[in-house]
Amino acid sequence: MRLKTALALVLLAGSAPALAIDNVTVSRVDADHVKVSWKDSDPVDIIVTDTPVAAGAAVPVVKANRKGEAVVALPSTKRQFLVLRDGGDASLTLTAERELPLAKGSNFRDLGGYKGAGGKTVRWGKVFRSGALPLLTEDDYALLGGLQIGTIVDLRSLEEREVAGTLLDDRTGALFVSNDYSLKPLMANMGSMKGEYVYTGMEKLLAPQYRSLFKRLLADDGAVMYHCSAGQDRTGIASALILSALGVDRETILADYHLSTQLRRPQNEMPPLDPANYPTNPIVQYYAAAAKKPGGVKAEPLYSASGKSHLAQFFEVIDRDYGGVEGYLATLGVTAVDVARLRSLYLE
């Protein structure tokens, strides 16, 4: 009996599926290297690729690593991707840096890598979010020029675009999309909320912008990049809508939203200006006032006066007033068929 039991356990162990590579993170060490970390009981190979495709035929730069971490040569001047190959079942995991290493950018990151509907993953290199881009260097333009961006959706107002123009479309040939509106009513609306539910009504004020964004995503004409000034509020809502449509869970969406606090570089979001020359421009006055505070302009944690996530409160409003994100997207003309198409385009 003991022999049979032992044999059954051996057979069971041999037939059990190998654990997949999990908890993969990529963080930049310096201009030429990144640190890759993961969890897996099997040895792992790491392959560097120029395209966001999980091909495992290339020669690995790291072989049979069991430590769960490795430093890999990956220059910051070129967008590249990493493929982790599981030594147990030869499965492949594609990953990349979430934040692009721009010298004069702010909060520019890839939306790829998150788990979405049907156990699939959001494609890397297809959807990018950012703050304003007025101070990019030539090296920055060179890096972004390799992303194959087909559309740039500028979520900002007339006043913001007046003083901090986006030139990335001129440099790359991408289609530039914007909808004219004044920042003043938006700021007034946020200020009237007294620190709670500050995004209430933004789904209406920004409806033309969000509608344009989803139309360009559905067009599947190259990668799509969208941004506002800080890349956290209007851009944060846009990202939440996209990720929700792709079936990403809200815990992950909230975590992505709050990355803005550490990834913003406010000093790169506005060019040097004399606020006296723009007395009626609210964004210039906002940055000028913030610059006078102790520590200068800095990213503030995205929480309400009572300590709740601004985005979590926005979800409450969307759930209450529209029956959820898909209900809101329907008001933009994004149908269930469109959501299915988005998932076919941006999940793998």
C-alpha cells in the first residue's frame, strides 16, 4: 500500500503543471542597464528584442538564472523589450520598462503588461500615457520616434496648449487630435468639491476628448499616446477607462493610477514663463503659485481630504450614474462590439 501511495505521489508530481513566471518587474539601474526581477521555481533565460513580440528563438543574454533577478544591458536611448523563457515548460513572458527613461519627460509610460479579460495581457508598445512634453531633448525625441506612434490625443485645454505646445507629432508624423475647451470651468468644478469626489462631472466635461481617444484606439493605426499636463487626472481617468474596457481589475487600475505620484516630473511639464505675461491663463498661474511653495512644484498624493483615492471615488460616481464603465462608454458611442474589438486589438 505504501509503495502504491508513493508511486501515485510521484506520478501526480510529474503531471502537475509548472508554475508560470510571475511578479515580473523591470527597473532602470543606470543609462545602460535595467534590473529584472521575477518569481519562478525553474531556471529562467532572458532574451532582448527590439519588437514587442514574445519570440523565444533568439540567443538569451541571461541563461538558466535561478536567482529571481538579473541585471541586463538595455540602453535608455532605444525602446527594447525583454522575453523571460521558463526553463520548466519553455513558456514565454514578454515585459518592458513601464516608465520610458526620458531626460525631460514626465510620467510617460506604457500601459502594457497588465492582466485583462480572459487571462490575457495588455499588449506592450500599443498604448502610452504621459504628462506634458514641452521640454523634450533630441535624445528623447529619438527614443519616442521609435515607438511607431500613429496618434497623439492631447487632453489639454486651449490655455495649456497655448504655453506648452506638443511637438512630438511634428517630429514623428503622428496624427494630432485635440478638442478645444477652456480650463477655467474644469478647475472651478474641481475646486468646488472641497477635496472630495473632485473628478465628478469630468466625464461630461471631457466627453469629446475621451470619445476621440476611443475612436483612435479602435482605428488601430499605430500606437496611441494621450496626455494632459500632469498625466494624472484627465489622463488617469482615460487610462482607467481603457484598462476597464480591457478587463483589467480595479485594484490594478488604482495601483497604476497612483504611480503618477512617483513618476511625475513637474519641472518638465511647463516651460520657463513669466506669469506676469499670462495674467488670465490659469495653468500658468497654477504652476507659478506651486513653484513658490516650500520644495517648489511637486507631485501631490492623489487622495481626497478624507484619505480616499480620487479615482476610486470617480468609479463610485460612474457606477452610480452609468451602471459602470461600459455604461459610461456607451454614452460616448463605444458599444459592446467596440469593447470586444478593443480586447482583440490590445490583449494577447
